[in-house]
Amino acid sequence: MFYRLAASQSRMSFLSVSALAIGLAGAFPAAALAQERGSKLEAEKEAPPRLEPVGARIGAFRAFVNLDASAVYDDNVYAQETGARDDTYFKISPSVRLTSDTSRYKANFSAGLDRYEYSKLNGESRTDWNVKGDVVAELLRDTSVTFNAGFRRATEERGAPDSPVSARSPVRYESFTAGGGLAREVGRFQIRTIVDYEKLNFDDGRQGNGAIINNDDRDRQFVAAGGELSYEFSPGYRIYGRALFDRVAYQDPFDDSGVNRDAKGYRLTGGVKFDLTNVMSGSVFAGYMHRSYKSPVFRDYGGLAYGATLVWNPSRLTTVYVDANRGIQETTLVGYRGFISTNAGLRVEHDLTRFIQLKAGLRYDKNKYLRFTNLVVDRDDDIVFANVGLSYLLSRQVSFGASYEYGKRTSNAAGADYTRNRAIGFVKLTF
């Protein structure tokens, strides 16, 4: 979607693992699958390998330096229902990445910067940056530990649910994440512990007349811990059960409307993971989720939780990704205690030739807000995002291409609808 604020969705999702204590590690729930891809048929002719950057060897690590540059036309920069403002902006993104893969551990470290420069709407220009790292180490045979941490100085996209619409510049925020876990295999069984932590800190904003917009009541910490037990009942098939307990603590005891938003909850799920000879892999799960709130004016919520991830390789040239999830998310919108997010996505990557790749995606989100006062409507948001792009690999170091993005939000809240189109041209350099 056009808004990608982790703050508004403190979610336990793709690759969200972290380490708070030694001995805790493991992939976080709904972690994105990263499987080696194979042929649909053994007799299928192997496609020519894509040109991949080789990097530079630095001791036990291999280093990659990237420089991405793009020009973007946005026909609704402020994501507004009426009075849309368009602009063209340029984005420069240098980054560096270190990787190491040995028989005992794998490590990845990276740092990057994104500079946005708008042609007309100068208040939207900004610089974001991030650093992160993760390590997976084998302590003993069949026992591994995972650790990761990251920090980013980022900007809340226009159109994010909690973003103040009256802010003259997009809201800036900081996010620190950390976590970890321990995984142990005993025969056909696997035991995994999980810990995840995130701290969010939002800068105050300013309205067009210079008045301060207080965002301190959005600052919060999120922590989750739990475990997973799985059993491989057949080669390539594994059943599992997972229990996760979480807590959200806001920095301010009361928000601007006088409400304490601290909460705690749990999520109990079970499902099946599968890996069909590297042609298709994924997982499907379902269960129950519950959230209780410290404030007496907030009612507890309990309901169905479910999700799925799928990676399918119909051929060596095509990869299809499917994901779906239903969970409880945080919000600081006045009159609401949270919202239920139900989403599904489809993404396809196809190599037309060794040098040309086509990508396309479609995503749908249904956000149902949980109100605690009759002064607001029962808000429901329907969000659709679609994109298509084509890239050409000139060499191992240089690629370029173009893409198109479409976003639309339909809401029963006054003034919350918008439609947005983006046209993008880009160049990528890797050394």
C-alpha cells in the first residue's frame, strides 16, 4: 500500500525476529518464506541464470554497494479526497550490505539512506535512513539461535490511518526493533521460542498556521513473547501450534482525548507448513486472538485469527507469492480503540528473458475500526493497491526500468476516501 507505517501496525510479521536475551531466537510469526526454488519437472529445460552482482570479498564477508535513483510522478501527494495536489519528486537511495554464510552461522548487516526531493511541494522533501542486522548461528547440532536488531529514522506516508491530515509536512518518527529466539529439533519435533520488541517515537507536527500537533501520545513500546511446537508427520509436511502473548505500553498515561490506550493480548493458532519438492512451499493457520485494555471505557475484543503464505514456482521463469492475514492493530484515532485488519495479496515475478523481468502485484485490505463511543461512526476502510513494472538488466552492475502504482481507499468516514496514481522510472547500480 501507499502507506507502510509499522507504527500503525505493530505487527508480528514478515521476518520480524529480535533478541532481548541470550538464548531466545527464531523466526517471528508469519515470517516471509525464503525457499530455494526448483523446477516443476525434472525434465524441464533449465533457464539461463540471471546476472547477479558478485560484490567484493572483505574477510569473511561479501560487500555490496548499491545506488538507486528514481523519478516519480504522484497525482495525489497528500492522499486527499478532494483538492488533490500533484508533483514530481526524485529519490536517491545509496546503501551498503555485508553478508556472510558459513557452515556455522549466517549474518547480514546493512545501512541505507533515502533522499526525497520534491519539485513543487518542498515541505514533502525529506531524508530517511536505517541500519539493521541479523545473525543465525548453530550452537549445537539441531540447535540454532537467531538475533536481529534495527533502527530507522523514517517518515509516515500521507494517507496513513493515524497521520494528522492537517500537518503541513509528513510526520517523522523513529523505530527501534530487536528480538530473538532459540530453535531445537528433536527427532521429528521442533521447538521454537519467540521474542519481539519495538519502540516507536513520533515527532510533533505543525499545522499550516504554525500550531503544534502533539504526537507524544502516539509514542509506545510493543513486546511479544511465545513459542511454537511443530511435528513433521510426512516428508515436506509439518503441523504446528503457536502461542504468542503481547503487551503495548504508551509513553503518555493518557492520550489527547483523556484515554489510557495500554493493552495486552494473546494469539493462539495452529496450522500446517508444507514444502513440495521446492515447487510449492508455504503455511496455513487459524486460531483465536484476544485483546484487553487498561481503560475501563474500552471493551475487550476476541475473534478469529487466520493467515496463509504461499510461494509457488510453476516454472523456473515464474514465481507466484500469495499471503493473507487477519489480526488486531493499534490506532490512536479519536473514538477508536483499535482495528481489525484483514488482508490478502498476490505478487508475480516472471523472467521474460535473461535480462528482462516483469513484476505485478495486487493487494486488498479491509480495516474495521473498533469504536468506544457513539460520537464516531463504525468506520470501515477498503484499500486496494495494484502495481506493474518492467526492469532490464544491462549488466551485473546496472539495471533500469519503469513501473506504475495504483492505490484507492474507500471509507465511510467523511473525507477519508482517496485515489492515487504513481508513475516511476528508475536506475539501479550495484557494485
